[in-house]
Amino acid sequence: MNMNQQSTEFLGHPKGLFLLFGTEMWERFSYYGMRAILVLYLVATVQDGGFGWTNSEALALYGWFTMAVYLTPVLGGWIADNVLGQRKSIIIGGLLMAAGHFTLGTPQAMLGGGAENAFYLGLILLCCGNGLFKPNISTLVGDLYEQGDTRRDGAFTIFYMGINIGAFVAPLVIGYVGEKIDWQLGFIFAGVGMLISVAMQLLMAKKYLGEIGVKPSAHHVAIEGEISAKDKPLTAEERDRVKVIIIMSVISIVFWVGYEQGGGLLNIYAKDFTDLNVFGWEMPASWLQAVSALFVIVFAPVFASLWIKLGDKQPPSPKKFAYALMFVGFGFLFMMAATLQQGGDINAKVSVLYLIMTYLFLVFGELCISPIGLSLVSKIAPIKFLSLLMGVWFACSAIANKVAGIVGGMIGEGQEQIDNAFGIFAGLTVSGFLAGIIVFFMADKLVEWMHGAEDKSLAEPKTEHSELDQDPV
């Protein structure tokens, strides 16, 4: 770590945080823009430039793709820890993702009968690039802070704002271009956003991040002459902390199964059963994908300020997870009400407010679990498994995304969509409340296994020689 580079701050945080904020913002612009139109592109008729797939086929593919997006960080985290380092992994991953977007953006007329093969190739490139990019950009955020620094959760929440600024703008720009002008042009716009993200890292990382993430973390040594971190056995406390990460990662699956309905089932529900007319103009269904991101932008500072204001009195991470799960339950109560209002009529259109309120509560949950989960991993993971365990966190999101695709695919076609929707939304509601209650009562034991990681008074000060070998926070 270059301490001179790290000593300057902006708004109470290292300036490097805001470089990572911008890097992730443009990467998320590319990803969420592509995601906003992916399912709609697949179900669009061939005459409209799509593939003409059924809802179930499109949601099944969506589930497999988003599963891979979150599974590849396990391998990408290991590669960064042991071979490339975080910084090189981010650059290579970003370039692969840009190539994937541009492959999706190749006009079908140029590809002829190979359009679907090119489509699958583009998705593969996106998954591989994401595997290198996603766990390592999050790890770098944690590396900016000392052990026990109470700014940490707030920093990840600020970082999460960067994610959601990109996620808010993306559906408005790429969704409009894709739905109203040309699907392939929408994918090209996503590729341009990814290139901007890579350019920011290439031009500014040395200045604002110093040597953070340059060397593979498993090769760091605490003091010259000592064995490297990768050769040291885990202590009893480290094993307990690994257990906490694994348990909380598995628990997060319940949350993400509900949350990830946004890009799939709720996207289709918006297209087929929601009144999208605004003063006589029908807005693109994909624009509703921007609602969640807008809520994050609005409420992330509120949550970040709340954690800072509470300081040592804030709920421990496990209880924040419990609240997140309960918010899922509250959110899908509104979708249950929407289906009841339809009364079995396939032609009925419900108010857009039902979806908006669902997204609001899902965002409240997101702010209690996603930035907090990233912070949790980076503060308690043993150094030699840092990016790998970050990958495990994303791997559980991968499982959740596949399950979300299966759950969403139960909606079916035509009249059966109305018949099945209530049961799906009711199941998501009950699972959220039940999981939240279970986690709430497990919280004290999980905090015990964290061994004071969230208590600044118990944190050991770092020395100049051991900075890179402590759990980065």
C-alpha cells in the first residue's frame, strides 16, 4: 500500500474510493443496460428484431446467464489472489466484457444463420470478464480502510451509490435505444460504457490507489523473511470468521431470489400487465428497471448516514441481513395485491405504483445486505482467501439467480400467467419473512464467531510492515 497516496481524502474518505466508484458506475451502466433489454429482446418477435422465444425460455436463459455472472467470480477471485492481482484482473475482465457487449451488438443481418451462436458467444465473454472484474473491484474498496474503521460500511454504501447511478441511467438510455430504435444498438451502447470504465482504471489507478491490488494478495508477507500468507494455516478465529462468511452468503440466496425477479419476472409483468401510459405516451417497460437504482441513489446516503450516526451502536451485520430478508416479504405483498386487483382478467392493467412500491422495499433490503455483505467479507476474510471468499459471496448470488429464473419461469404463457402469479409472489413473501426471523435469532452466535471484527476497540493497530497482511477493512 502506498501510504502517501492513501493519506488524501475527499468527503471524509480516501480519494481512491471515488475512482472505484466511477469505475464500477460505468461497468454497471453496461451490465444493467444490457440486462434491462435482454429478456425483452429474447421474447420480441422476429419481425421486431428479437428471437421470438417464450417467456419460460427467455427466463430460463436469463437464469443460467445471471447464475454464471455471479459464479465466475469464484475462479476470478482465485486468479487475482494467486496470479494476476486485483488491478490486472479488473482491466482484463473489463476488456472481455466490452468484447461481449459488442458481440451482442453485431447486427443479425451480418450474421445470417449464426445470430444465435454469436449471441451465446457474447454472453460467454460477458461471464468470463465479469468473473475477473466483479470480486476484485469490491476487494479494492475494502483495502482502503484500516481494521475496525467505522467508516467502512458507509464507504461500501457510497460505492454502492456508484453502482446504482450507472444502473439508473442505463435502462433509460439503453432501454430506450433497444426498445424504440434497435436492439443491437442498445448492446453497443453498453459496450461503450464498459470501455469508459476500463479507461478510468488505466489512467487514474496509479495516482489514487498506489500499489493496492498490484500484487496477488496471497503472496504478501508481513515482515521480510516471514513465510507468505498463502503458506500460513488458518487460526481458530479465522476459521470461525470463514464460517460466518459462508453462512451469511448462503442466507443471502433467499434475498437475491426475490430481488432478481426485477430483471426477469417483474420485467415481463411490467410489459404485459402494467399500465405504462404517461400522458398518452407508452414508456418502455425497461424504464422501470431504473426505479430500483433511483431509490438506491436517494436512500443510500440516508443509510450511510444512519450507520455513521449510530457508530458502535448500529446493528451488527447479521441483524442487518435479517432486516433485508423481511423487507423482501413486505415488498412482494404489493405484488400479491396487484394480482388480486387483476381478478383473473388477462387484459387487466394494474397501476405502476404496485411495482414501484415493491422495488422500494427491495431496495431497503438491498441496502441492508449488499454493501454490508461486501464489507463483511472484506473485513473478516483471511488474507490468503480474500478474493476467493468474495467469490463465494457472489457464487451464492449465482445460485440465487438460477433459482430466480426457475421461479420466474413458472409464470407460463397467456391466461396461466394470471393464474400462477399470485402463488409465486406469495411464496416469495413467506420465504422472506421466515428467513428473516431465523437469521435474527441466529445473529448473536454469528457475531460471537466474528471475534470483535466490528468492534473498533478490539482491533489491533497495523504496523507499517504488516498493512497488507491484516484483514483489509
